[in-house]
Amino acid sequence: MSLVVMKFGGTSVEDPTAINRTASIVAGRVAAGKQTVVVVSAMAKVTDLLLRAAGSAAQGDRTGALAISSRLRARHRDTACALVKTPASASALCNHIEEEFDSLDEILRGLAAILELTPRISDLIVSYGERLSSRMIAAAFVEREIQAAHVDSRTVIITDSQFQKAAPIDALIEKRAEEHLRPLLKDGKVVVMGGFIGSNEEGITTTLGRGGSDFTGALVGGALTADAIEIWTDVDGIMTSDPRVCPDALRVKVISFEEAAELAYFGAKVLHPATILPAVKKSIPVYVLNSRNPSNEGTRIISVAPHCKSPFKSIAVKKKLSIIDVVASRMLMTHGYLKAIFDIFDKHQCPVDMVSTSEVSVSLTVDSNDKLPLIAADLSKLADVNYEGKKALVCLVGEDIRGQSGMAAQVFSAIKHVNVRMISQGASEINMSFMIEEDDADEAVRSLHAAFFKDPDPSIFDVDARKAIVSN
Ligand code: ASP
Ligand code: MG
């Protein structure tokens, strides 16, 4: 019997309408005879609000923190009432919600007295989002005659103790999944659990980092060796470029894990890169699907992508970047020099995206951030430093550029009119990136899209959708 892990993000569970839509998607999988695990995020915006409540409490604003909590309590209570009508289950669920918020309020009051927010307490506070949403959704499923069983993710997702970005311990997760999930699935139950949260071996609550519910989905899928992992979101899948910038963007029907991972860095809205790893290890296909358009096939992410006639699968853009030029004629390339430069970025905990060097200079790109003046001041002890913001990185990804000659010439002739600052082709050989002015980015993407997706391969791209638009 095939096993599917379905992950639904915040917008797929944001209100009773969305939760009903989610329930009917799940009911469809169950009717198709699948063993099903459902992993849910907190309702949309709840994670941000919980963090804000924690921040306010830690600053001594007890009233502000409790006001946020009280609005969240009302939202969960109202949603629960709209979804669950059977008196016994409705009162059990509502009591549970009240108890959870009572305990949250107690923590917030304590925090407002102690005035110190540790990562451990932050994880405890933020965990309420997924704890509440998963309980409520499990009850809503039961109300709709889906045989759902709620499991507290903290009993299964065992992690180390790096609060706010805990690393999963695969062997323990596998053991717990066999103990706590497998029997329920064999018994025909739909397991419902919260994403993002876990616990360390002592049972203290941890989280996997923002956006971590996708990761939970993949971890559970990996632990149970699922046949598929479905990431349900509010877009039709991975596209050839951002449809808001490029109206004739096409859905990519199938893409390799490696390509998706390259793109994930640019489009975290669709998929978190780490999501993919537990699935890759076991070659489990991951589908990105749209809960507002469930009949759409979405994007299938698999270990080895089939051959594609077009060199690229997608064009991504990352804006709000800065470029830093470090110029030193005397010292450059003496040994230890690059290390000295990178040590400075390390000291300021600033990740570097792209690096290019010449005899006398090193250029680096980073996300624009307020530490740049400090970093530049430190760097200027070693060399002359210049930095400039408002840059964008354009990245073309495709397995079929491996070993192809003349690719760069084609790319740059498509954007002849644009001034290119930095070029890089990663060791993975499946991505070509270059840096330009942010103001030129949208136009560059449209020109590249027009050049490389004129005659898209119908086995890889959803060309039917484009035909439908043209004939309308
Ligand atoms: N609720 C968490 C967040 O907003 C995790 C997730 O939704 O993936 O970051
Ligand atoms: Mg997400």
C-alpha cells in the first residue's frame, strides 16, 4: 500500500475555508487507498505573531504581549467553532485551546518579569502555533469522517539542542516514527502532526528554523520511506520564472533535486533547500502542489531529471544584494589573505554568496544588511574597500548546460544592453549566475525568458497552459 506525506503550509490552513479545502484534498488521497500522514504549519501569520508577543513580553510590555495572545486565542476559538460542531468533540477541542492559551499566557507573564528571552523559551512560545493548528485540524478531519489521529510532533521529531535551528537526529526519528506512526497508519488512521517543532532527547521543545514545516514533511517521509512527499502551497509549482515579472512563465512539470536545490536559495517561498535532503537520500519524489488548484499536477522533483531540449529549467532572481570590492595591490594572493577577508565576514556572521577574484581584487556579494559599514571598516584595515547596494543576482538553472559550450555567449547576447558586474558558474555546473543593477533585473529576466523559452520542451514544461491562454 503506498504511503504519502502531505505537508500543508500556513495559507492552506489559514481559516475554516482553507482547512475545509485541505480536508477534501486529504479525503481524496485516503479514498485512493493511500496511507497518509498530514503535516501542517501554524495558521498563516501565527508564528510571526507569537514571536512578536515573545519580543514584547521580554521588553516588559506585558499588556501588549497578552493582547496578541488574546487575539490569537479568539482566532483559534472561532476557527474551531466553525469547523467542529459535534458537541462532545467541540467542547474537548475548545477546552484544549483554552488550556493551551492559559499556559502560553503564563509563560508570557513570566517572561515580562524576567525580561530575558532565551532561544529555548522562544522555541517553546513559537511551538504553540503548530501544536494548536495540528490539534484543530485533526478534529476537523474527524468531523468530516476522516479517521484522523493527532500525534504531537515532539514525540517523533527528535533533534539536538540547538534551539531555533535544531538539527534532526535521523536514527531516533526513524525509531520514533516506527513506534508512534507506523501502527496508526497500519490501522488505517490518517496521522496529523505539526511541522517545524520537535524536541531534544530530554523532551525540551525545539524548532527546525523558520519555514521548517517542509523539512518536517521530508523528515517524516524519509523516516517512513514514503512513496511520495507532497508540499501543498498556494502556487502551481516551480515556474520557469516569477509570473509577476514574466507573464508567460510556464510551470515546470519535472525537475531534478539538484536543480530544485539551486532554485530554492532564490525562491524560499516555494521550497526550503534542506527540505529536499531527507527525500534525496532515499530517492523519494517530492511534489509541489497548489491547494487552491488541486487538480493541477504541480512540479515533480526527482533524483535524476529526464533529458530536456532547453538548456535551462528556470530563471531566478535574488534582489537586495550588495557587492563589496576589496582591492590591495601589494598583499593580494599572499598566503592567508583570503582567510583574513573571510574571517571578517565570519566575525560579523554575514554569509557570502558569490566570490570572484582577480590579481589585485576580490569581489564578494552578500544580502544587503546593516552590518555592512562595520564589515567595511574592518576590511579597510587590510585593503581599499568599496561597497554598493541595490544589486540583483540572476541565476539560470538547468542540468542540460553541463558541458555545453557557447552557453555563456547565448546568455549574454540575450542581455547585451545590460551592464553585468560579476559572473559565476558554480562547481555543480548546473547554474550560471551574474550580478546586475537591481533596476535592470526584471527586464533582464524577460529578455532571457524570451530567448530560452521560445520553444519549450512539452515533456518538461506545461505548454498546454500557454496554448490555453493564447487561444482564449
Ligand atoms: N510556522 C513556521 C514558520 O512560519 C514553520 C512553517 O510554516 O514552515 O516559519
Ligand atoms: Mg513555508
